[in-house]
Amino acid sequence: MRRLSHAYLGLVLAFLYLPILVMVAMAFNRSALYELPFTFDLVWFRALADNQRLLAASWNSVWIAACNAVIATFLGTLAAIAFARYSFRGKQLMQLLLFPPITIPWLIIGTSMLIFFFWTGIGRGLHAILLGHVALSLPYVIVVVGARLQSFGPTLEEAAATLGATPVQTFLRVTLPMIAPGVVTAALFAFAVSFDQFVISYFLAPPGTSTLPVEIYTAIRKGFTPEINAVSSIIIVISMGLMLAVARNYRFGGD
Amino acid sequence: MSRVDVDRVSKRYGQVIALDEVTITFADGEFFGLLGPSGSGKTTLLRAIAGFVIPDHGTIAFDGEQVESVPVHRRDIGMVFQNYALFPHLTVADNIGFGLDVRHVDRSDRERRLADLLALVRLAGFGARKPRELSGGQQQRVALARALATRPRVLLLDEPLGALDRRLRQEMQVELRDIQRETGVTTIFVTHDQEEALTLSDRIAIINEGRLVQVGAPVEIYERPRSLFAARFLGDANILRGTVVDRSTLRLADGTLIRSALPAAPVAIVRPEKIAVLPAAAPAAGNVLVGEILQAVYSGASITYRIRVAALGDEPLLAFVQSASGDVLTPGAPVLARWSPEQTIPL
């Protein structure tokens, strides 16, 4: 039984990682057509270094995802605190309205954002993409940070107040350290939501600029080159490194 | 250390009146117990003094200085919460030092105060631990030390021993009492445990439905309750109803006369431990009810009898008797229940 479950988990992981591993391997293969035998070569990384379009798009993606993570985490954390610690009229309805955007297909959200941004004069561009990504990430942040806030009642904050801590001191010394793992998780989520986002970016990108997923899509349509494998490999290494570092620093769910 | 004056304080939540014109003074250095059933308003009163509840009407003053509009963090109070509310991300030392840190007390003063407090609550050497590494009783003591660290004007305790088991609870009661005496801080604590209230308090207030039922020293309230609620909430009581015959006599439904030292009233009580249970043939003076044993519960030092008495109808008479001889009367045995007129308490 034990061996069986071992094998099963191995299969699940293989299912997840095999395509990625193949892609990474091919980034280092000389052949452009996935031909074997495998010949190690850094030719595609050199090609990538010369591909200004792909590099610019990567830079846009990282920059937007980072800004999105900061903005969405900040705004979402404040909203989560309002939901968890204060009572006001219409709170339940507002909380309920957080979830539908998660289930509405991106294609529809993207279209509606395009129309809305056009209509309000916000237009297209990196600022519009960032705005769209923040809107998309907010529900995730609020849910993740909110769950963390729910895990301890307002009593800790009340205790801090009785000890003479001002509301700001209470937030910095008690609330924030308590929700820190949730905030970091939320920021990663927001980063990932933005970094992965294709449809909205595609709709809101003006001609000439784009994000990495959009650029990869465009490149594939024009004809696949293994530079895509190369850039993807770099991204995979960076994001997995990030996740592992965070997982090491924070035992999620614990104190 | 402060005197706390609560003057005609009312608080209402929708249709529910949590506090109804409560007026009470907590003397400087007093250990005061607020006792009442759940939902009686005792916690609301404590939280109003802390500043978490803003009264609809009335005033609260520390040493004559009104505080209703002073926010919690500027009231200079210490509070121990029911589940201690220790900061799990901080060490024991940083928990206790929290109040000093937010006031930017300088390092050497902080360390000195910390050492004193750890010694006071017998936790020297535990400073570097996290709260989750401590037992319930130790956590309770950290919470107490934390609340005392800033030398608050008033110490508020919300069911402080509620989460401990019986044995530890009794130990902590003694310890709490000692620490309170040592620091001399005005202490107000909420409990629904009558034994805790009796053991710890200089004075007790019994609260019900947002109102003060009775305020007084434990002995005073126990020996001389002024209402049926106070009589039954603090201790057990046998209730005698009848008609007043003269200044010191109450006639029960069957004609039995009950004498009291105090002026008679239509309702009187007698505490179960004041009643002597005698064989039916014994000569008896004072108040005597004739009955038969319904149930006898032997618990070592004492015996609890339920006695069927015609004069009281269906309600059996409760009597706690010291088991000096070791003999236990059996159900069905005819007995006399006797007590002196001084022990009849007209309400």
C-alpha cells in the first residue's frame, strides 16, 4: 500500500513536471526541431540575448507583476482588515461580490475592461494592463489575507490597546506580524496572477509593446523558435527559487 | 492605583439592555468581583471601564477624572483576557515588555522591570520562551505580568481563571490574591464562579439583567442577601414562603411558625449548612420542621440531605451536615430539621 501510494504520487508529479522538464531540456539542445540525440548548446540563450522584443516583453512582465504585487497586496490587505475587523452597512453584500470576478471567464473580463478603458479615456498601455491586473488580483489577496486575519480574533489587538499601543503601533507590532505569512502568500499570488495573465494583457497592450505571455503567443504564431524555451527556462528557475525561498522562511498556516 | 467611579452608566444593544443605570464605586486598592450569570452585563461593565464599550449614558471616572472619551490605549489600564491573548509571535519577555516598549521606556529600566515581574509571577528564566511552550497556568501568569508591567491605574480581569482546571484554579486564586496585595492595584474581575468571587474579593457586586442586585463584602452578601436572586446566585438557599404573623414570625402554608431575629417578611431563606438534622424523637428548640430523608449524599467531610417536609410542599429542604459521627441517615428515616431564629433571613 505504501509503495503504491509512493508510485502514485510520483506519477502525479511526473504529470506536472514532465512537460516542463522537456521544455527546459530542449532549451539546451542544439536542434531547433526537437531532434535527438541531445546535443548540449547554449545557442538559444545567445539568440535570446539578441532578441530585443522578447527581452523588452519579459522586462514589462516582471515590472508589471512586481508593481501589481505591491499595489494589490497593499490595497487588498487594507480591505481584508476592514472586512475582518469592522462592521458597516452592506459588508456582507460587498464580501459576496468579491467572488464572482474569479469565476467570470477572463475573455469576458478582458473585453469589458477594453471597452470600459476605451470609454473612460484610460485607453490601452502598460498602465491599463497594470490596472486590470490589480483588479483581478484583489479578490485573491483579500481572501488569503482575510483567512489569516480570521485565524486570530480581535482580542490580540484589544490586548495591545490595553497595554497602551496606539492603533498604528497595534497594527505594526501585532496585526502585521501575525498576518505576515498571509501577506507574503498574497503578494506571490498577485505576482503570479499578473505574470501568468494573457487575455487581459493581450487586449490592453497597445501595438508595439507587450508582456511576455503575449509576446510568446505572437512568436509562436509566427513560427516557433527555441528561444521561447530558453526564456521559459529562466522564468521557471526564478519562480521556483522564489517559491522555495518563501516556503523555507514561512511555515504556512502555523504561528 | 485609582478609585473608579461608575455613575448611572447605561448601554443598550438594539432591544437588549446590557447595562441599566449602573452606579458603583471601586475603592482604591480594592479587589472587586463582578458576579453574575452569562448575559447579565458584567462583562459589558468591565469593557466599559476598559474603554471597549462606550456607554450610551452616564460617566466613568478614574480618581475623579472622567474617561468616557479617553481611548483604550490612553486609559492606563491593565487587562487579563479570558484566553490570555498573549502575542504568539513574541517571547514571554517581549509580551511582558510590550507595554513598556510602546511607551519607549529605556532599555535598562525595561530590563529591571522585566526581571521584577518575572520574579513576581515566578517565571524567572522563562523570558526567552514563546507562549505556546508554556502551560496554561504559566500563560496565565505571563498575561498577569504583562498587564501589571506598566503599573496600571486599574487592573481588569475577564474570567481570568476560566480556562484552567480546578486544581490549578485554586492555586492561581491564592497567587492572584497575593500578587494583588503586593502591588496594591485596584482590581476588578468578572466571574460567574461564586467560589472564586468569595475567595478573592474584598467586595462583590452581583449583577443581573444589567442591574446591580447587591453590593457588599462576601460575608455580607452570603449571610445577609437582600433578594432571592442574590441568595440563590451566591450559595444554596432553602426558600420559606408564608404570611407574616408578627414582627418576628412567619406562618408557613401548613401553620408551622418560623421565627427570625430580623423583622419577618413573606419570603425568607435559610442556608443549608445552618440546619441541624436530628432524629425524630430528639428534643428541639428554635425553628423545627418535621420531615423524612428523601436522599442522602455522602461526600466525606460532609453529607447532603434532601428532606421531604410537608410544610414546604414539593420542594425538599436541603441540609449540609458535617459527618462528625460518620453515621449517614437513610432515606425514609423520620427527622427533625432545626435552626436558630438568627439563621432565618427574611428577604
